[in-house]
Amino acid sequence: MALHPVNGIPTHLLMWRRVREYAVPPSMIETATARRAVGDWAGACAAARIDVDLDPRAVADRHGTDLTARLRADLRRLAPDLLRWHMPRIAPDGRLRPGLTLTLARYGSPGAAPLSLVVRTPPAWADAGQRMSLAVWEGSGNHGPGRPSYAPPHPHPHPERRFRFDLHRHLWDAGRAGDLARRCGADEPPSVSPPGLPDLSSFPDSPWAVGRWAAEAEALLRAEGLPPRGAFTVRLGAGRRAVCALVAPDDGHAPVLGPVREPLSPQEVAALPVLPEAAARTLPDLELLRAGLFAAERLHPLVAGALTASVPAASAVLSGPVHPPGDPHRVECRGEVHRIALRDGVLSAVDHDRDTLRREELMVALGGPALPCLRVIDTAHRNPEALPAVRERLVHGDVSGALAVVTGLLGPDAVLRDGPLREELVSAAARRVDHGLFRAGLVAEHPAAGVRTGAAGGGGASGARSAEAGHRPRLDRRSPLAMRHKRDGLSRPRTGLSR
């Protein structure tokens, strides 16, 4: 992602500020923490919008009680709200990285089948609600112990080497959250690339935690059963990677980062361990605090408790004035200043009587001009100033938070009118249906895909027609919102989408 600063602020920090503002609301943190405190790990996952696709009893039947005891202990220590806070995200809107299988913990013994506790994100077309699922992976296939038989196959069931939290338990384990400052290098100054390695300043996507690479790479090599002095790779971008090595005179000296002594073939480079993104890049919360873009008290409590002692306090940048609920708007109407506020559950013009409002609404229905007060109310119903906040909450799955904003603005008895606000809410509801169909196993692929497998039915002539070469499927409400806007936008001729 190219870096285009806005008002001197890098775009990736603007994205992370929006993510920290909307992706994990305080109500989710409070509910998940309360349920985790009483040992209800499944209830905590439900509060954090994480579906549980595992059954500890099925794991015990297949792998024994000792391994299941370790799994249950990790589930009790799991802070699902903290996991959602640190999950990998994609630009530009900060959604969860789609189609990802991320390892949280590994279990196993010599001679036994590998077993991992993993968290999965749905594919991009079914990511409404930004829900995740917790499952057990046994080394191959999609179906682990306790996974519903009707659940669709995940597009990427194998854990991703780049994104793994089994080496970074402080990102999801409530008991290890205090290690965050030490593991992210909060007490260390920003470092530069050692001699012999690529200049990382040409990759400005996000600052790199080069000072932590040596220690993190040593832990990576040990976890992979390799000698602690060896080579590893760091992904720098699309098709770009750095090959590094840990070197030391002997075992009594701490390893340092350096280049490999001999060039490696592409096959050898591909087989090397990959330094996880959590270790390769600087923690976004640390960047936000150092730049003064986010107040420490607004961070996740476990994150704030770990970082506030290491990062000096900085004043956060305010996004704008905050209006308390019920704050009346002032409108100049007919030479006077009138108030618009919530009355009887709806947004009303307080300084106009009901007979006047009925008469003016009738005039508008007949094509006459509207009063300034009525124009402001109509704009609030169609395209309010709070629409970006509503849209951000819907993008990150916080439907209750979005509806609370709408209710606080228009009132609980308001009837939405045609406009951008209604379109956003309708589109969010349609996308939630797509996610439900995916979870139920009724639709295993994008409904607008070029080849339909007939997962929800028998296929037949429709499936054969979809498989024809060059067939362009019809776009409907299940198509992505951006695709529908591209079709319906007046700036783009519709003939450009048909043959």
C-alpha cells in the first residue's frame, strides 16, 4: 500500500485510528471481560462475535484427556476481545483479513497427530458482521473435532505462516498481556536496518521493528525445531522478501541480525521459516501513542495497562466536537433561530406547532418549498452528518452501535427515508444474510462467481449456463456493495458492464 500522508499523518495510522475507534467497542470489551472472569469462555467468545466450532469432549475422545486439559486451560485464558483487537487487518477500511486461518496454540507430542487451536475469518464476500470462528486443526482438512458437519469448507484451512499468534500469546492470552511492552519493544528507540540488509525506508507501509527481529527470530527457529543460529525470511511486500540470518561467535553470545553468507536458491528461500507479522512490524498502538493520535485511556484495558508505563503520555487528536444526546440543533428559519430536537421519539421542529408542520408538509408534497427546519430534518433522515460514524460501525460489524447512533439522532420511533443512510442499513442487512448462508453451508462461494457449484440446490441448467465461457452473472443484492455502485453509478455507462 503506497503511503500518501493526509495533513502530515500517514494513511496507515489514520486507518488504525479508525479501527481502534470502532472495531472493538467498549461494550464488547466489558461483556467479554465479565464473562471471562466467571470462567464462561464460550460466553466471552459470543460477546466478541466469535463462533465456537470445537467441542472439548470430541477432542478428548480423539486425543486424550491430557491434551484436552491443556486446550481447556488455554480457552479459559483466552480473551476474545483482545484477540479481535490484535487481529490482522487490511487497507483501506481496516476490515479483518479475509479467508485467514491463524494459529493461537500448538499441541502435540512425538508420534502423535499435530493439533492446533486456530481462529478463522470468513471469505471477503461473507465477512458481514466481521465474525470469526474458533476451531481445532488436526493437520489436514477442514473438519476438526466438534466442527459442525454442515459447515462449508474454509478457503484456506491450513494455518498461515505469516500470521501466527502461538509465538505471541500476549496478543490473546489475558495472563500474558503484560508482556506486550517488552515483546513490542516499547522501551527501545526506533532502530535502523543493519548493514547488508535491504533499506526498509523504501517500504513505508508501516515502521519495521528491526530491533526485535533477532530475539523474535531466535524464538521462531526454536519453535520450528531448528538450530537457534540460522536463516529466516521477512516479507516486505508483494513479491518482496528479505533473507536474514542470526550469527554469533559461539553459544555464549547473543545472536545478532545479519545477511546470509551464501546466496540461496528460490526453493531454499521458500522453505525457510517466515518471521510473523506481529514480530516484523511495530505495534499499531505504539505508533498511535507516540504520534499522539489516540489517548491511552481509550485503548483496550489490557493494552493500556501494558503500554502506559513505557510510552509517555501525549494529547490525542480530537476528530471534532462531541454533542451530547438530545442536544438541540439551531436553525435560522423565517428570520428567527429555531430549535430541532427529539420530541415524542422523533426528530421535530420544536418551535413550530403541529398545524403549521402539517400544512408545510402538504406544501412540500405538492411541490412547494420546504421550511428550513423541515429541510434540516429531511437531511438528517437521508444523509446525516453522523453517516460516516454509522458506516464505520457497520463495516466493523457493530450493528447495535450503529443503531444507537441512528436512534440518538432521529429518535426510536423515526421512519427512515430513502437516501444514503437507509441504503447503508439495508446493504448491511443483506450482507448479514450472506454470512448466515455461508455459515449454514448453503452457499460455499460468492454468488457472483463465474462458476456455480449448486451448493444451495441441484444446479441444473442454471449451473450449466453459469459455467459457459464468457458468461457474466447478474449482479443482485448479494453482490458486493462496491460492485453494485459501479453498476448503478451515473458516472459509468451501464454498457461497460455488458457484452
